[in-house]
Amino acid sequence: MKTKISIIAAMSIAMVGLAQKNEIKDAEKALKDGDVAAAKTSIEAAMGSISGADEKMQAQYYYTRGKVYADLAKKGDDSAFEPAANSFQKVLEIEEQSGKSKYSNEATQYMASISADLVNSAVSDNEQQKFESAADKLYMSYKISPKDTTYLYYAASSAVNGGHYEKALEYYNELQEIGYDGSGIVYKATNTETGEQEIMDKTQRDLMVKSGTYKDPVDEKTPSKKAEIVKNTALIYTQLGEDDKALEAYKAARANDPEDVNLILNEANLYFKLGDKDKFKELMAEAIALAPDNADLHYNVGVINMEQGNFEEARESYKKAIEINPSYTNAYLNLSTTYVNQGNALIDEMNSLGNSRADIAKYDELKTKKDNFFTQGADILETALKTNPDNQGILTQLKNIYGAMGDNENFMRIKKLLGE
């Protein structure tokens, strides 16, 4: 009885093996005839039982399956890239384990072709703003060819462009784990016929220059991307609300590139968001030391000082911003506001005074101070009008100041300029 069962089992295995072989042959024939849909049907029919086949048949199966899906990918089916790559990878694993390499060389060539197709398709996706699809394809291309780490870098960039920050963060972290640097040399030469500079690999460039069809060879170094990667990681953590991790990333990024002004500004903005305005000012001062002619830096320091009631420091910053950029409207408006705010601060004290001779004298003293502050605020905006004569913000604030001062003549003049 046991012998009978063994014979039946052996016959069953043989029949399954025969069926698998036929399905693989059918898939190969259909693929050769250009009927990729039929090839897919045949090859997938064998999927359920292929794990029980011997290594030789498994290698043949996955090689054929890879070709089927590679053909589908070539014909525009983006979903076919992954099963094609996975199938060829499976071929390499099976044959490495078995010590035989019937299909490995061709599988490797197919994988290189798939990688190139993925990159080309990703370029097209990026042009069409299909950023997540582009990121996925570039990442898959990197996994197919791990030595091409640039694909991982561009996968992260595509993910960022599409706002897929968690995916981008995953890629950036992987770049840091593998120690990606991104620096290199770009080889250029000028086409003698067109006069245009072109990029090519070094061997080709050198041959072209020797042939005389190109001239003026240039070896251009590209900088490391490590600082950029760490900076982007920090920005993404900020975007995701993971502020502690963002601060850690900024610390690492600045250690890498301490004079990157944008990096300092991003860190400063995070501290501002967290409510640490003193740290914000400290970092802005660092940024100004590195970029003293950046009007925006001075303006932003002025804003914080004004919020903190440090009017003299705020004015110094706004004046510096205006000195650098004489048309800086917001700097004029805020500089004027520092005087208006100081004037307004006196009104409560004025209103609290009584009718005694001393109080009346004090009231007159405070009113003079208030009016002086308002006058200074108005003078600043009158100066601003010379370079921004139609600016509605300047005109409106100026009208309000003259109204508060009771200067009806100037009030009506500005109203007319506003078209009221």
C-alpha cells in the first residue's frame, strides 16, 4: 500500500512538473509571437506550484517571467517594472545558490535595461509633475543597481517636490546611512561646430578633443551634497512637526556647514516657531555677520526687537535694511510704527491724569512727546513716499497718523492721494 502511494505521489509531481514546463514554453512562445497578454497568463498559471520545482526549472520560470513583465513595462505598463526586476533578481539568487548560471548574465543585462527604463520614465513623470511615481521608480532603480546611489538622491528630491515628506525622509535617512556624498567631477568640452559646451564621460570627452571636433576641455568639480541632505532632513522634520528631531538635524547640518546662511535662517525660524525669540535673535545675528548686506536679515531682527519692545534696536535694524534697500516698504512702515507705538504708549498715562495744575503740566509734556513720536513716524513715511508714491500701505498709515495728530491739512492731502 505504501509503495502504491509513493508511486502515485511521484506521478503527481511529474505531472505538475510537466504542466509547469508546458506553461513556461507557452509563455515563451506567446512572447516570441508578440502576444504578451497570453504570455502573462501562461507564466502566472505556473506561479502557484513553482516553489516545488527544481532549481533549474525555477530559474527558467523566473527568467521567462522577468522577460514577460519587462516587455509589458516597455509597452507602458508601469506596474510591470517591479515584478520584472524581482523576477530577474530571483534568477540571480537561485543560480547563485545552485552554483549554475545559465540565465544570470542575461538577467543582469535585463536588470540594467530595466533600471535605465525606470530612470527615463521617472524623468518623464517629473516633467509631468507625477512626483511620487517618479520617486518610486528612481528608488526601484537604485534597489536594482545599489551602486548608483544618485538614483536614491533624486528619488528623495522627487518625493520632496511632490510634498511626500515621509517618503523623502526615508530616502534621505538611507542616503546618510550609506554615507552618500554626491560630489564628483563633470567632464565638459566645447563643440567646435556649434560652439556649445557639452557634458560627456571622461573617455568620450578626451577622444572628442583629440579628434578636433571638441575643444577647451573642462573638469568641473561638483560639491558634496551631505550638507544639503542633512538640511533637507531637518526641514522635513520641521514640516512633520517633529521639532526635537529637526533641531538635532540642524545641529548636525551646521557642524557640517557652519557658514550656510540659509541653514542658520531655517534653524532660527524653528526657534521662532517654538517661541524662543532670544535664540532666534542670536542666530539672526550670526546670519547677519555672514551676510551683512542682506536687507531681509536686518528687517527680521527688527521685527523681533519691535515685538519685544526694544524700539531703539528695532530702529537700528530697520534703518540698516533701508540703507541696503532704499525701496524696502515694510522696513519704512515698521520703522514708522516703532515711533507710533511709543506715542500710543503715552496715551493711557495721559488719560489717567486729573485736572490739577501739576497733572495738566504733565499732560502737556506727555502730549508733546506723543506728538513728536507721531511726527517722526509721519516723516519716515513721507520719505518712503518719494520712492513709493502710490503705495497704499504707506498712504493709509500716514493718513491715520495725521488723523491722530489732528493735522487736518495733511490728513485731507493724504486722503486725496488715496482717492477717498
